[in-house]
Amino acid sequence: MTEVTRVPILPIAKGSLTKLWLGVVAAVLLGAGIAWAALPKTFSVTEITAGTGAAPTDGDVAFIKYKGTLDDGTIFDEASSSPFPPGIFPDGVPMLVEKGAVVDGFYEGLKQMKKGGTYELYIPADLAYGDAPPPGSDIPPGASLNFEVELVEFMSRQDAERRIQMLQQMMPPQGPSGPGAPPPPQP
């Protein structure tokens, strides 16, 4: 019969097991954080101020106030007031909610917003302008876009067209008239 050599096992110091588990948890969290940071950012709509009611749908006209920035904070576009006289249209810039009328990411974002709400919109380059930004713009090729958007109001396209007709009827006729203008043609 052979004899087994006995090795004494020392007791674990108090608190060592806790420190070991804390180290394992910290290593897992650090690894997850590095993996998350390495992932490409994806399209997102983040609510800053809650809106109410329904969201615009395809064909609606949304009236918005917005500021567009690049990832480095450079402002490339901004609009906050209506180009129309007050009273006919809501305040804000009109945007047609239709694929192709605005970049894909903005189109998708508008459909997730509610009247009166303010939102942060992150649009990766593939849903923005990609490698072909508008000529003369401050947007470089391959840029992601960030927007802060307030959805003031929205209406159907038919209602917007009806209001445009009302506005045209209210405006004085264009063209030469008055003193010094050429006389109208004679029959």
C-alpha cells in the first residue's frame, strides 16, 4: 500500500472570496463596456419633452423647429420660425412626411414624434446623405447627423394645400402695375 502525501490546505482569508467575485464582475463590466463602445451607433429617436396625440403619417405635412449638428458639434442647419404670415399655418418649417422628400432617417424619425414633443434624432450616414452630401453644404461625406427637433403641429397634405390656396388669394397680384408700368396690351 502506498501512502498519499498530505498537503495542508490553508484557510481562505476573510473577505478574499468577496474580492475575487468583485474582480470578476469588474472584468465582465469592463469587457462589456469596451464591446458596447466599439459597436457602430444606430438610428435613434430620444424623447426630450413628451408630445401628445397621434404621430404624423405618410403624406402629412409636419411643422417643425430644428437644429442639425455633426458629431463634432458643428451646426449645419437650423430653422425655428415659419416662412409664412402668422395665422394660416402653424409656427415652424413645413416638412412633407414622405419617403424621398427628406433623408430616410429624418422621414423615419418624424413618424415617431408626437405634437408638442421635442426629440433628439441620431441619423447614421447610411440613413442620411452617405458619401454624397448636398453640394455646397457643410456636411462632409460619410457624416452622421444629429438633430434636436420640436414637432409643433402636423396636418394632412390636402389641408396644407387648401391653406396655400387661401394664402395665394390673400396676396396681391404680382407683376408690373401702378405709375410707370407699361400699359396693358390693347385688343
